[in-house]
Amino acid sequence: MNYIAHIREVDRQHQTVEEHLLGVMALAETYGEKIGIKHITGLAGMLHDLGKYTVEFREYILQAIDNPDSPPARGSVDHSTAGGKLLYQLFHTSQAVKEHRYRGILAEVVGNAIISHHSYLQDFLSPELESKYMTRVRDKELDKFDETVDLFFKHVMKESEFYHYVDQAADELEKFLSKNSSASNENKLMFLSKFVFSVLIDADRTNTRLFEENVTMDSELNTEEVFAAYYDRLMAKLHSFAVQTDASSPINQLRREMSEQCERFADKPSGIYTLSIPTGGGKTLASLRYALKHAKLYNKKRIIYVVPYTTIIEQNAEEVRKLLKDDMHILEHHSNVIDDMDEDDELWDGLMNTKQKLKLAKDNWDSPIIFTTLVQFLNVFYAKGSRYIRRLHRLSESVIIFDEVQKVPISCISLFNQALNFLVSYCHSSIVLCTATQPALDFVEHKLEIKPDAEMIQNLPQVIEAFKRVEIIDRASREEFNNEKLTDFIRERLQEVQSVLVILNTKGVVRNLYLQVKEKHSDIPVYHLSTSMCAAHRNQILGKVREHLADGNKVICISTQLIEAGVDVSFECVIRSLAGLDSIAQAAGRCNRHGEQAVRQVYVIDHAEENLKHLKEIKLGKQISRKMLIDLKRDQQEHGGNILSDIALGRYFKQLYTHFEDDLDYPIPQLRKNMTELLMATKTDNTYAEAYYRKYNERLPLFLANSYRTAAEHFQVIRDLTTSVIVPYHDEGKEIIAELNGERSIADLTCLLRRAQQYTINLFDHELKQLSSSRGLESCLDGKVLVLGEGAYNEEFGLDIENDSGFDLKII
């Protein structure tokens, strides 16, 4: 009998179960080989759809194809349990575990990936003291399971070969766990489980897409050749800078020296390094020079820039495209246009519909250079949803550059550190922490494994002094401002300067100030920036602002924090509402950025109208900064004599992290646990495992007792969950929405979803509800993609809903 895995939509051709399992296995082996676990990932690939070797599934898929409007009942055929159950029965009995412990652990790691590949990794033990893993692989009865296994051994792999393959996988597991590392075995196994799951999801979806598109394999890009060409183009550009008329200026000479230091540093083996070039020091070019040289030397497969705000993505990606003369292979990934966090799509597996096409669209970070956000990076490791974790294995063999790394949220510090440690220790990746204000990531309990000689730039204090272009004027410790007073202060400054940038902490105050200033300064161009505007909209506004700055015209820009990290603009005066020292330092980087003037002023003010009640990190950062400003007022030698000195910044971060010590491991108050406990607690320290013993009077019969699914369900980089919505901004945004409403192939959807990145904003739940009630929201692609109605998007503000959220700075 011909057992069917998938039926192609266009010609009703069948992909057999054997073809699919062997195809996914081959891809999974390729992905896993990168970190030495080829047979572990291959095992997941060969067994993941074992349950399709049944007459029931064959009849189910044929019936569903013949009756698309009334498919079989949900859950009528379970095909994802069988592979995990086979591993458990063969290798997790008491006797089997005694004979070969690593086979038992392997059954848990790989089995969990298999039973979860239509949703998300299951809990080995949940807060309710249930093991969804054991419920599936041990307790669930599967009809004709023995026949299914016989068919597998007959058509896919002989039984003797299978046992040999499992032994090879167990050897890989033993080697993986024996690797010298400060991490516990539970920590290692958690990251291994997620890596295997990532490989399985990507291999399964890729093989299915190739079958649907009737293509044998994707064309492989030769990254070695690509990076060599990129490097030559970059060096040619740098050499052209060296012959320009201002090349011999002290600042340009210093930029050139730092860039050359980065090139020499690229010879070092992969590790975690810091690049503390001051603002205006040519950080993007220097880090790219390091990355390309290091990628060439150590055969890295991709270069990934991780930034805190989408505005930096847009600017840096465009700069890199121009330098490298390539528009095709540089991917901007702002956010997920499609949200699949609550999906369990086993019902639809094997069939092709809009939902499946969206799932199969290429969204796996397979480009040689990627720009993405910190939120997206953390979601890859910790958030629920197969769309996120699918990308995890792509982070291996990469150079990953974190721009403005000080913006890692307090609650995510430990999770961030441990993800980076895993990438370097096991995945052959190299990490660059790139910022002028390095946070104290080695000060916390779960430390970043960074060596003392990790800094790329020599003689940093002298370099920082040489780049000094601004003075910080403290107005915060002696008076308060409101928008009316601030409007008058802007007018005062404009009598002496041509351009003023104002950065405030909340969107509502920014918008109100913009309206007030625009009314009182009708003779001067005034611009507003916030993440209520889509990327394309912000780019257009920034373009207009840069034109005024370049022409020397008077101009005012009023913005949230999004403008202060890495956006290449240079104002003659900056006014910054009091916040953490890192924010003040970044705001200062938008003033006299290229040393056009000798020294310019950055005014730090205390804005009375900002409501920071729910913004505890900003609120505490403001308190620490205020105290340090008062200290300096009393004693000008305090904190290194400068509010932005290395000494001051070091003290600031240590105070911040000490105050939030209980928050560093991502606390989950409703569970009275933190994220690291759920993911990595040993069985002896696991309170759930102890409670299980007290309740059932027996030990949990598993090696692992961690709660992967529960942890993912509670993880949000931004605690107020947001949803991506496409906006009808200008003709391009409207065209994308129109095209998404039509019938599209997987390839077309892939392109459309990438184009849509520039035309998305992220809405909080209360905004979604308000828009829904006023009919300001629409949907397309069977409700899987939300779009904003034209009346709800404003050419000045973007989203036309009043809100005062300070989470603007972290929105993806």
C-alpha cells in the first residue's frame, strides 16, 4: 500500500511517508552536523511522522482532499506521537536505561521534539505535577502501533541499522554533555532540546515546501565566496575614504586606527568580545570589517546584527547594502507579521491551504547577512511558537553583533547571558557586544563567559576623550519642566542653534509636545517620531530631517527613545528627559555627532508630565542618574569627574542590577518561580519534582523534569504582549495588503511577508480592542494577518489612537 505523507495541491501527486521521512532526516543531519549532533537531529527527522504509516492516516488525508469544506474531525488521527513512543518503549525501560543511560536521555530529548513538532515542546513536568511527555509516549494507546513500527523498519531503515544509528546518536549526546562548561547538564540539555526542535521544525517545513513547489532542493548560496566578495568591496570603500581631503583629520585617523584594530582582532578564535567604540567612531563599518574577516577565516555561514530598535535596522541595513552593493541577500527581520503562538496544526498536516502556505513560507533566517531585533533574538530561544524557534539552529556558525547591548531588558539578563554562552561553547559562533556604554553582564549571578582581554579597542579612555564633542548640562537636579515650559526652552535654544532634538520617555507626552511646539513654531519645520509609525514612515521622516540638517536649516524633532540608539543624525542641541545613564549617553550621541562644532550642549531635564508608574526600569534608572548628578554637583571629581565616564557607567549598571537582583532570572509571580528554574533546575533542586514525589510516593521516572512549555507560555520580552499589524502607509503598504488578499503561492507569500516588514506596527491588547470596536482592524489570509484600516493611520503620528506607553523603546 502507498502510505501518504503529503498531497501536492497543484497536481495531486503523493509524497510517500518514506520519501518524507528520509528527506527530513537528510536535511536534519545537515543542520545538526554543524554542532556535532548529526545523528541526534537525524533521528528526530526519520521518526517525526512515523504515525503516518497507518491506513487511518491514508484515509484521513484522502478524505480531507476530497472534502475540503468538511475535513475530518480535529485530532481524529494522531501521527506525531508514534515516533516518541517508539523511542520510549525501546530505550526508556528500566532495563534499557541500566544498560545505556544516554539512550534513555536521548529518548526524552528527541522524543519531546517529535511529539511537539506541531505545537511547542512539552513539559516533562508541569506546575500541575503532570507530565504531558509521559502522557503521550508512555500512556497513550495507539491503534496498530506494532504494524506502524514494522512498516518503518521495512521501508525506512532496517532494525539493526536503526539500533546502530541510535548508538551513534547516544555517543554524540555523551560527548555533548561531557564538554567542559560551567553549565549544568539540565542547562545543556535544555539548549540541546531546543536546537533539535529547531532543526526538526525547519527540516520538516523545508522538505514539505520543496515537495509542494516540485523542487528537489533549494539552491545553496556559497557564503565563502559571498563574504570574500563583500570583504573586497568593503576594503575598496575604506581605501577610498583614505584618499579624501579630510582623511588626515584627527577624528578620521582615529576611526581608521580602530577599524584596523577590529580587522586584526578577527584573527582570534570565536568567542565573546566587546567593541566599545564611542558614538561617531565608525562602529558599523568597524564591526562589519571584523565580521567579514572573521567569517572568511573561520568559515562562518552568516553575519547577524541584533539591534534594540527597528530604526537602527532600517538605517544600518541600508548602509550595509550600499557598501556591499547587494540588495538581494541582506534580510531585515523586524517582527512576525504572522503570529502562530497558539497553533496546533496537526489536523492540517499533509493538506495545503492558506494556513499551511504561511507556515511553509521561508522564514528561517537563511540569508548571509541578517538584521533583526533583540526581541526577535530572545524569542528564538524562549518564546512559544514554532515560527520563532525554527530559526535557532541558523544562529550556529555565525558572527552575531549586538548593537547597543545595554538595552537587554533587566528580566532577560540571565537568559540572554546563557543563550550567548551556549552559542559560543557549542555552536561555533562568535559574539560581539557593541556599544559605547558596556553593561556589567559579568556582574550578575548567571554570568556571561567573557574573558578579561575581550575588548577590541586599545587605550579606551584616551579614545573616549578624543571623541568628546558634547557637554552634559544638568537641569534635572534643580527644576522641573512641563510641555509648556519645554516649548519655551526650545525657542530659547533656537535663538543660538539651528537644530534641536527632544527625546522624552513616553509616546503620549511626545505627541502632546509635538502639537504644542508645532502650533507655537509654525515658521520652523517640526517632526514627530515614535513606533506608532511603521518603518517606512519613520524612514521618510528621518530623510526629511536629514535634509534640513544637511542644508543648515532650522529644524525641530521630537521623538521617543527610538532615535537615540544608532540613528545617524546630528543636531546642534539635544534635550533629554531624565532616564538611565545609558539613555543619556545614547542621546548625547545624536548631538554634534561628527564633531562639526567644537563642543555642543546636551540638556538633561526632569519632565513632570511623564507617567513612569508602570515603567520600573526607566523609573529606577532615572532615580540613580539623579543621585549621581547631585553627587557631581557637590563634588566635581565624583564618578570619574564626568556623568558619562567609564566609572560612572560601571557604578550605574551595578546599582541597577543590584536593585533588580530578584528580577534578573525572569520572575513569574503567578508561579512563584523564575524562568531559569522552569528551564534548567536540576531534579534535586526542582520543587515540582519534590512535590510529585510527595503526591505519588514515587520519583518522576525521567531524567529531565523541566517545564519547557510552561516557561515559553509565560515568556514575553515586553511584558505587555503586542501584535503585529500591517498598515496602509502610502501606495506600497496598500499594495501589499491588496496582494495578501489574493491567491498566492508559497514563494509569493515569502516575498510579500518580507516586504511587509517595513509596513508593520505593533499594537497592545487595549489598542486592538479599541480598533476592533471601532472597525479599524481588518484581516486577510483567512484571518492570519491583521491590517489597519486606512482611517486609523495618520500621516503625522502613525497609529491614530491616544496612548501613553513608554514601552515604545523596546517594541519589535
